[in-house]
Amino acid sequence: MTRRSLLTAGVLGSVGGTVSSAASPEALQAGSADSERTLERVATAIAEVRDELRQERQFTEIAPIRTAQKQFLRQNGKLPDVIEVGADVWFQAYDWHIRWQVTPVEGRDGQGRLTLAINQTLVVLRPDAQASFVGLPYDAH
């Protein structure tokens, strides 16, 4: 439901309520049912917008990387230096940078593999791994 239809429904509902006050009881019941359906649609649209806004700030694109970082942080008291990932995870992390207008810090490691920095961790693309692969984080030394 678009914002325009949401606002139009509210205006038409209030106008329809004043016009229907002079109508018969049958017309009032039909108008009441229409108003209830309209209110249900409005409530559903508001819930969808709320859920969409909430989900937008959860950064689901980089969730697998963050999970690995948090686990390493708990065990070692610091963020890992390197996490190797498959193509899907790497591109999701890259797309996250573009979506949030964060300049991606790209590079290549000693073996020529693409890298991307996220929270002081170098995310290394492993083209030979499965697309959803997230390796164990480790320190560079």
C-alpha cells in the first residue's frame, strides 16, 4: 500500500463518515464494514513499514561476518585480522558498503585474492570455496 493510498483512504473515510450520517441504518452498517476493512489495511501497512525499518538496521548482509567476529572477540579479546569467505558473503559485504555509502577499502592479499576491510578485519574472497562459506577468523601472524 502506498503512502498516497494510505492518506487518501483516511481522507475519504472521514468524508464518508460525515456524508453517511444522514443515510439509512443499512448504509451505516455497510460503511462501518468498509471502514473496518480500511482500518485493517492501514494497520497492516503500518506494521509492514515498521518491520521493514527495523530489519533495515540489522545489517543482515554482513551478519555472518559479524557473527564470526563476535565469536573471535569473545575468545581472544580482540577482533580477528582475517576472515576468509565465499563469493556470496564477500559480495554481500561489498554491496553493504555501497548501500550505506561507506567507501569500501579493497585490496589484494599476498596470493592475489580480493580483500575488503570491515571493522579492522580483512575479509578475503575465497573463490574456490562454496558461495556461502565463512571460514574461521584468525590473526595474520
